[in-house]
Amino acid sequence: MLYAVVDLETTGSRPLLDKIIDIAIIIHDGKREIKRFSSLVNPESKIPPAISRLTGISDDMVKEAPRFFEIAKEIVELTEGCVFVAHNVQFDYSFLKAAFHELGYRYRRPTLCTLRLSRLLMPYLPKHGLNTISEALDIPNRARHRALGDAEVTATLLQKLIQISETQAQQAIVQEEIQAVSLPPYIERCEIENLPEDTGVYFFKDENGETLYLGKSRNIYRRVLQHFQVSEKQGRRLRLKERVRAVDYRLTGSELVALLLENHLIKQLKPPFNRAQRRKHFQAVLAMTPDEAGYLRLSIQKTEKLRGTALQFFPDIAKGREYLYHLVKKHELCMKLSHLYDSRHACFDYHVGLCRGACIGAEPPESYNQRVQQAFSHLAGAASGNMLIFERGRHSHEKAFVLIENNQYLGFGYVPAQLSEEEILAQRHDFLQAYPDYKDQHHIIRSYLKKHPHTRILYF
């Protein structure tokens, strides 16, 4: 068995955004080195000062170096038929796959992580970083934080780990996931192989081309394979697998766009294997409605029987009522007007001085509604007003945006990456793919922005 021991130096830690600046590959048979390759790489962008200080690689050093596409063929040929080995293999493997993806080529190799293997075979070490292990095993490193120096250390480490236990080293190799999956009877292996490892929405279709199920994923290829890893006890998933005749997909680049598109398509196509799942997600909704006296009332309702303006969705009525209770207390609202206290007269809080009397007309609608609107503003959060939410596109030459205007979700679109934010704002409707403003789209956007607080937003 041949191993391709790889080490990279990059401009950062994000495979989809940062670039390779130094690469080394040592072909090894587990006992000795067979061949080696190393090269600086021109990233066609500035190297951050922190990276230059760490690696010693400057912009001047890579100025005349080959660009990645100029050495890509040699990398493919050199590693063909080899196990891809690295210390923390996911980092190096992800960067190489991303670099090849930009060239329109799918790069795949079985992988072996010497970091994980060293933890398995040498649990007595306090740490398993490359520097710690090289010192513990007396492996010299003539060039730390340079690709060739670290690759030489990793190759020597691999050889020593194989000497400790060749059997466990073999077992630690992660083969292509597809080999361990039983595919649906009507799906060809090549159809799965051609699925992208990118973000988007995927579709399982029946013999008539109708969508049985759809979902979103940041890695369509892996997510589809997970669907087919089912046991006989998983009856619903097994029935879906037996009916699938084709797998399709739509790339979005942006995870937020994928979430919004998935939500829209489930409502539009009504796939039979999505319905029960979707009903479970948002059974209750916090709604706002004006009454005859002019007061804005908040209430928790069943989603399918919504009356009024939807503000936020919940898995069930109990969780919604709990949330509303705390909201009422925080903004000094009326328990009766929020449907949390049933009485023909004043609510209990009014008698103990916690309600200002909106329930009996003692507080005018204007001041009460102002606090309700403040509560609504708190709920609407980042998904209200006028804004462009910027996300990465389907490739490096474009970016995605989600448009909210006058508190309405209008849809999303893709623009050339070189356009400025001001140009995108001026031309937003030209690039917009319009979609309906469903009740739960704002909830999806709020949840996403809460999980990704550094998302770029342009308010206008």
C-alpha cells in the first residue's frame, strides 16, 4: 500500500475562502520514502502578516511561484492510488478538495489521520500535536511550519506508527463512504458519485419524477449517503429508500438560502415524506391582533389556525405560552390581553399593581400598544426593516444575498463578486429571485443570524 503524506501551509483556516501557499507530498510505502514533491504556490492574494510571521513565507517569495492550477495535474497523478495522510487530515484534505473544486475537478482519496492514530496507539502522551510527538519520538524537524519540513516529520511518524501496529493503521484508513452504504435498488453508484460536496437542496424522486423527499445540506454527497444508511427498524426511511428512482439537487452556496429554499419547496411540492416532519417543527405561533377597542393583543395559537400577524413560531403550545409569559412580564403587558388570564374583569396582575389597567381601559391603547410594539421589535430582531444579508455564492465569482424590505421577505439572488454593496443595493431587484413571504421564513432568518452573528448585513 502506498501513502501520500501531505502538508500544506495556507493563508488561513477556511478552505472555501483561504488559499494554499506551500505544499509538500511524500510518497511512502510504510517502510521508506518512494518519491517527493514540494512547491510554493502563488495564492493570487496577499498573505496575512500573521501567516508570514508563522511560516516565514512572504508575498515576494510566492510572486513567481506557480499558481495551483499549474501544479494540479501533477498532484493528481502523484497521489493516484494512494492513501491521503496528514496530521489532522481533515484540514489538508479539505483545502486540496476546495482548490480542485474551483478548477471543476472532484478530488477524492481514502484518508488516514496520524493525529487520530497517534492518540489511539500512544495514549500515554499528554498531547498529540506534531511538535509534541516529534520531540517525544526524537523526530527532527528541519523546517517547522513549512510544508516540506512538517511532511517529513509526518512521514517518519507514520512509519513509526505502522511499526507499532500495522493492523490498527490499516483499520484507521477512512475509505470512501459510499463503499459502506447499500444504495437503493434503482440508483446507480455513478449517480451518487456525481453528487457535489457543496451546500444546497437535494431531491429524492419516484418513477414519475415526483419529489418524495427534499432536504438541505452543507454537503449534499454525504447527506444523501446518510439517508441510505438505514436499518430494518427504521421503517419510514426504509420505505423512502425503496421508492427512490432518482436523486437531484440544486446548489445554493449559502446555507441560509438553502434553508429558505427548502422551506419554500416543501410548501410548494408537498413531498409525502416531508409532511409529518414539517408539522412537528412549528405547531404553535405567537400572533398579534388588534381588538375593537384598539389594543394590540398577543396570543399563542395553533399554526394551522393562525389569526393575525405571526411573530414567532414554537414546537408546541406549552413552549409558546412559556415564552409569552416571560415577554409579558418583561414589557409590563396585560396578562388578560395576552390570553394568559381568563376573566370578565381586571386581570390578577392589576389587583397586585403589576398591570397598568389596559384590561379595564384604565391605560389608553396608545401607551399600551407602544410597549407591545417594543416587544414586537424585540421579536422581529434582525429579520425586520430593510436589509440585505450577504452570503457566499455557488462559486468564488459570485455572492448571494437575501432581501428583506418593508419588513417583508422578498427572496434571494446572486450577484457578481466584484460588485460593491452600494451597486448591489441599487440593482437588488434586477438580481432578485422573488419568493413568497411565508409565516416562518422570518423565524428561519432570525435563527440563522443568531447562530452566525458575524454575517454581513447592509441596512438601508
